[in-house]
Amino acid sequence: MEPSAREPLVRKTRSSYRTFTESASKRLDKEYLRSLHNKRLYLAVFAAVLGNFNFGFALVYPSPVIPALEADPSPALRLNQHTASWFGSVFTLGAAVGGLSAMLLNDRLGRKLSIMFSALPSAVGYALMAGAQGIGMLLLGRVLTGYAGGVTSASIPVYISEISHAGVRGMLGACPQLMAVLGSLVLYALGKYLGLVLDWRWLAVAGEVPVLTMIILLCFMPNSPRFLLSQGKDDEALGSLCWLRGKDTDYAREYEQIKDSVRKQSQRISCAEIKDPFIYKPILIAVGMRFLQQLSGVTCVLVYLQSIFKKTSVILKPEYDAALVGLVRLFSVVIAAVSMDKAGRKVLLFVSAGVMLVSNLTMGLYIHFVPASQNGTIANKTLVSSANLPAEPTNYITLIPLLATMFFIMGYAMGWGPITWLLMSEILPLKARGVASGLCVVVSWLTAFTLTRFFLWVVEVFGLEVPFLFFAVICAGNILFTGCCVPETKGRSLEQIEAFFRTGRRSFMR
């Protein structure tokens, strides 16, 4: 027999799946994906994304609570402009600290245990807000729930991407954003202004429910096979993959692919390796996307949504407008989840940034050119102490800010909301995934803290139109960044994406 004919059998350093031709390998991958049982995978994802539900609930907690606390009869709890801005923004500062700690927790405890750990500060934070006797307790509660949100922001997308397969990873990657939106909607629905009995203290108590449910369910879920392999726990990794894919599937082949990829990487990233384009390029892309996502203004809009609607005097009551925007956001994330594995990531990012650009520009120009007597902004100078504003304006031109905000949230939820989290977990190399995902969260929430902390000040000094025009400029930058820097990862395994950055060969991404 010719030596060339025996070559694939004697090269023991290469995994057996590499002996297939490219077309045969793709055919086997498609057959394998069709044979998988996803029920247990969906259950594991649901257990994890309850952390995102809690995150969405906690993030917009100030939206209905700030107006209530501005009119609180107790001087110790009553908010003014200064304390209201801290109450709205300090959550993001806690989230940044949570992301910083996740850089260590993700690689030491693992993805699943890091998510479970976040339940402790979250539960304590809600308890402090529920029993608050002063502003200090409220702020500390916001910091702790923000810290928990930072940990889950760094851990959950990585956990989902590592337990998912290429056939459903895009759809499941949108689930964190979907559940965060659902958490926000539930908060609006439980608010006293919708006719239910929950005031701001009982809203905090309600926040404990998803936290406790999450930690109970995760006790029965497996850890990430890739993380287990990186820790040398081969048997546990194989068992985890078997549980996720089903015993009667060819999961052993996927296991060998993952194992081969893990073996190519050292246990921990070193400072010298950061200079390697394989390491720093995906990190810069992921960090850049998280930075630009927050600069587009979404956190400011969500946190101060009701106050913005009061100041633009939209035709409905601000609380109903907030709930309506939440429904639009939920619908848009569902669209993204369904189309992400069909249309691709980059197409949705382009559409998303374009819609946000037009919406922010419309909002800024409306506030600037429409007379204050028609839009009710009182020269657009403040977002607090708005009790004297008309509650139900009748001028239909005030539908413009409502529609602009709805389209902004729709655009964000279709692309730059869920896809930035998904791409972060897809493109980061395994050896740097735990640390780099934490870095992304730190950058994201420090940016969000800065924006939410100074948003009210900028509005008071320069007017409400200035932030929205600034956000429009950033959205234009998002379009350029997507075209120049972001790779398309639709239908690719994590190992193929890593091979693309390692070799620069685009054939891996076809």
C-alpha cells in the first residue's frame, strides 16, 4: 500500500474527524445537528437565563420607583434630582464591579457556579430595598443587585454558547436579552399604576422569586463541557455533553472536536500571549461592541423612560408608554432570535444600527424644533420634579417621541442588544473567555454608569435634545464598526471561529 494512502491513519497527533474531506465533514455536521435532542439543552438555557430575567427586572426598577419616591411622605426616602440620578445609575456601577469579579469567578468556579453565586448578592439587595428606611439602604440594594447583574452578564452568555451547538446557538444566544426584556415587562405589569397592588417595596420582594427559582434549577444542570475539559475533567465533560445532546446521538465526535480545540490552548492566558492577534483581535472586537452598545444610549432611555415621556408629554400616560415600549422590545427580540441563524449576525447589526440612528435623530430634532408649549418639555431642562406637568396631553404631535422611542428600542432589540452578547461569547478564545467576558462587562457597565450618572445633568444644562443627537452620532459609528471589524459567525462552531482568528483563513467561516 502506498504511504500516502496510509497517512491519515498513522498521524496520531491529528483527530480522526480531520481525515474527512471538507464536503464530507459538512455533510456529517448537518446530519449530526438534525439527530440531536434539544429538550435538555433548552432546559439548561432556561435555568441560566432566569438570571437575565432578574437582571432586566432590577435594571428598570427605578423607572416606576423614582416617581413614587419623589412624592414619598418620608423625608428619609424622598428623592431629589441628585439622589434620583444616583439611584438610577449606581446599579451600573455595581454591574461593573460584578463584571470585574467575573473575570476571576468564570475561570475558578466555572460558568454555572458563577451564575449560582450571583443569587446571593441579588437576594440581599432586594431585601435591603424592600425594607429600606433611608436612601442609603436603597442605594446599597441597587449596588448589590447591579453586582449580581454584572456577574450574570459575563457568565450566562458564555455558558449558553459553550453548551449549545451551531444549529441553535444564534437563537439561544438571543435568550438572555429576551428574558431581560421579559423581566422589565413583568416589573411594569406588577407596578401599582397598572391597577395591581404592588408598591415599590413589594416590587423588590417580587424580585426574589426568579433568583430562588434560578438557583434551584441550576443545581440539576450540567457545567459547560468546554470548561470541564479545560480543567482536565474529561469524564465529566463527556457526561455533560451526553446529557445535553442525548445518548443515542453521535456526541462523541463533537466531544473529540472540542477536546482537540482545548488541547491547542494552554490552561491560562499569559501576558505575552495577549500580543498574539488570535487573542487580542477578538477581545478588541468584543470590547468595542460592548462600549458602542452602551454609548448608543439604551440604558439611559430604559432607566429614565417614564421621566422622558413625561417631559415630552406623549399622548398616553408615561407608565403606559413604558409598558408599550417594553412590549415592542420583547417582540423585536423574538424576531432577532428567530432570524439570527437565518439572516446572519451582521445583517441584523446593520439594520439595528440604522434604525437606532434614525430614531435618535428624530427624537433630538423633535425636541429641538417643536416649541415647548407643544411638547411640554419646559425648555427641556429637567427630568425630575415633574408633578405639575399635564398628565394627558391632547396634541397628536406628541406621538412622535413615543414612536421614535419605540423604533429605537425595536432597532436595539433586533441587533445591538442580543447580538453583542452572543458575539462576545462566540469570538473570544477559550483560554481568554472567562477573563475577557468579564472585561467586556466592566467596560460596558462603566460606560453605562457614566452615561446614566450624568444624563440628568446634561439635560439640565444643555437640554434633552443634546443626548439624543449624541446617541445618533454613535449609532452612525456602529454601522462603520460592523462593516469594518465584525466577522459573520452564523452556522459556525466555536472551534471554527477560533480557527479563523488563529489562521486568518476565511475558508473556516464559509
